[in-house]
Amino acid sequence: MLSRRFDGGENLTLKLTILSTSDVHGFVYPTNFVKQHLNLPFGLLKAAQVIAKERQNATGPVLTVDAGDVLEGSPLTEYLAKFSNPPAPQRLMKAYNAIDYDVGVLGNHEFNYGLNYLKKAVENTNYPILSANILNQDDNSLVDGAYRIFSKQGIRIAVLGLTTAYIPFWEDPVHIKGLKFKKVLDTAKHYVEELKKKADVLVVVYHGGFERDLKTGKETESLRGENVGYELLKTIKGIDALVSAHQHRLIATKLFGVPTVQAGHRGAAVGKITLEIDPQQTHMVVGSTAELISTAKYPVHKELKAIMTDVETDTQTWLDQPLGKVQGNMKITDPFKARIEESAFIEFIQKVQMEATGTSISATALFNDEATGFDEQITMREVVTNYVYPNSLAVLRVSGADIRAALEVSAKYFMVNEKNEFIVNPRYLSPKKRHYNYDMYEGIDYTLDISKPVGSRVVRLATKGHPIEAKDSFEIVLNKYRAVGGGHYPMFSEGKIIRENTEAMSELIADYLQKHPVITATVNNNFKIIK
């Protein structure tokens, strides 16, 4: 990189501070929305307070970045995108504008509500949004460009934005129509060579994570291209700092000598990389550190809270609107048990999916361990805190062999430990919790024997009292993520979709409750998990 003096020619070093957030997913206030007036140990309001303090205490220039997944992931984002009329991403972007980021990068969840919604969000952002490897039909960056070069106290700092290229394997094709997703490594190699000639310091902000253990180099997931952070730093030289994201991990380390952070999710931490800069050196970065600052004990940022009060109030009012009542028990007190044994809540979700699409076979998941099921009085709060994704539904024509293969994938979720107890396969817990990739089915009867080898665990599979044969043909309803093969279900694909319901599941559940204002908790125990 080029060597330059500070303005005035002084022979001094300085510290460049890089502050980062990522995967906030619309958790602005310190709440998970299960009830009002919570003060949980996360949230953008707390992260903003950390950023303000770090800026105040910094002795040199500060670069502030967000690494993506801004627009989707909480009841607040669901309200703004699906229930506000018109959709209003600009109300969320007010918070990010107030923090005064230097730059942001696209996350994969930015596409969940479609390109028009994303475009409106970007248009209402006061800082550039980058992605070098997501291109439009004209081969230009979808957003504000591939990179930005900032001049801070005489130092030229290049920020290159990259986004996981695996989005087409998850996203509704309608939401990404006409876009090109280039490989991260190829794109990074091209731009790093270019930016080394234009800047003194090169920071990569990558909405993606790591495919290998950072200490041993052992692969931690299949090397399919979703996360390539390890290979990025191993093979591409010239990167001075890496801000990663996507996996919701808490990381602060050096990898191949490069300071690297990942700040968890929901604003639970702020990443901090400090680069020591000597402008007299050919390579100006002469030292570095990486750390995470937990936001848990910080107060909320008062000014930002005031800016977002109207959004929070509108969201909470929407959440508390009554929708229906439950006869019986539809609570979930033990999420693990609710996956081993069918729960009334999961059976209810299956009923909604089947009625909405006119099918008799359905699959769904208990997406996380925060799900508590329904109280006797159901409000929108219960709906969106239990069904947390903006999924729509698709009906597929599949074979009996497809269903068996899908059940074998789901069966990988479980293991049996040395005490002969069921446990969750660690691959579903780390590096990222993926409870949402274990599906339960309705409309078929099946038994999974976890003592059997992986791939041979389906020991009973029938419908209406008759065994399901490989060549049998069925219609099945899945959420759109699963329907296109998301979660490593290659037996499902877009080519097998025969019809769709484009309403979000939160809307479909609300519609169902309007038609059936009193629902009965039922469990037919159509599946068993044994060992």
C-alpha cells in the first residue's frame, strides 16, 4: 500500500478504531417482545450507547460499520413490512441514521420482503450500503457500490462489502429476480488487488462467517460456499481487518494475523478492532487488537430511544390486539420435549398450513427455544414470537422416497449420549443454532429410531394405515425456505412446487383465528422418536 504522511508531515502513529454491529434483526429496544417493558441484555439502543462512548473516548479516527441483517427478524420488522400501510422500512432506518454509521453491508435477510422493500430502505439510509458480489442485470452493484474509501485524519481507509453468495438457495426466487450472486472469494480477490493501490488501510465487512474452526482449521460445516471467512483470510493477502457476520457468533481474534470480529446478534455486543497506524511505513498497519464489548450492562441511548418511541409504541399496540382463544393447553414449557413428542402448538401450525393450501400433509419446525406456545387468550404477540420468520407457503408434488429422505435429514437433529439420553446434535447448536432445520410432519405416521445409523433411522412411514412406498406421489405443504431446499433438504426444490400461498404465516395464522376464534388444543401423536 502507498505510504503517506499525515497532513502537516508529522511523524506520528495513531489508532484507528473500527466499531461494528451485525445481525441486529430489528431488535432496537432491549426486548424479545414476549411481553412489554422488558430490559434484556441486548438491543440496538444499548449498542448505540456503546458506540457513543467509544467514539467519545477514541484518541484517533473511528470507522463505524454495520454488517447486515437489518430489515427482518423481529416483531418490529414484521409489523413495518407486513402490517404497516404502506410498508415503512424508513421508520427502522431512522435508528441507523441516528447512530451515524459510515457504511453498511447487505445481509441475506435484507431480501426477505422483496426488492421494492429493500430499495425503499436503502433510499432512506444516510450512509452507503455496499455489496461487491450482488449485482443487478447491468452487472452493477445492487446497492451503493462495492466499496467506499474514507479519508480520516489523512489516512485513506477502504471498506469492501461482501455478502454470502448462498442466498439463492434460501430466498424466494421472486425476491431476487434478475440478480447475480458472485462468489465471495473471486470477488474479494479482484477488489483487494484494486484497493491495495488506492488506500492505506483495507477493511473487509463480510456478511458471512467461518467454515472451519479458527484454531484447528478443521471444517465445521459442509464447504458449500455459505461461509468462506477462513478461506478468505488464508488465501487473500492485503486485508487489514475483517468484520464478519451471519452466524450470530461472538468472535474477537486474529486469524492468519488479521484482526477479526463477529458481534453476535440482536445488538448483544459491539465489535471493536483497533489498528495502530504508522504513516511512515510502506504498510501502515503496524499493530492491531480485536475485542467485543458486551452491551448487557449499558443503558439505552436516550436520544435514540426518543427517536424510536413511536415505532415501538405502534408495534406494541399491534402485538396486543386479541385474535382468539384456546380451549385446553397449547403452551410450550420444554422446547426439547416439544420436538421429541408432538405438541398441541405444532399441531395447530400444521392445521393452519394445511387449511391455507388445501393439502393433507404438512411439515413445520419449532424455530427456536424462545417459543412458549399460546396462552388461553391469543394475541398477535403470541403469533409473531412463536412463528418468528416471514415465511410464505408452497405446495410441492413429491414422492414417497422424497418424504423418507427428508425425514432422514430431520433425524440427524438427534443423538443419543453415553447415558442413553436424547440430545441435540452439536452441529445444530454450533457455530449457529439451527433448530429451524428440524421438521415435524402431520398427515403421515412415522417413527425415527435414533439408535440406528444416520440415513437409516426411518423405521415406520405410513399414511391412513398404509405404508408409504418410494414411488407414491403426494402433495405436501412447506414453508418457502424449506420448499426450495433450504436447510440441506435437496429432495425439495423450486421445480417441484405446484402452487403457492404468498401471504406470510403470521397473516395466515391471524386469518385462521378470525375464522376459528376458539381453537381446541389437540395432539394426535402421529410421530415417535425412539432409541
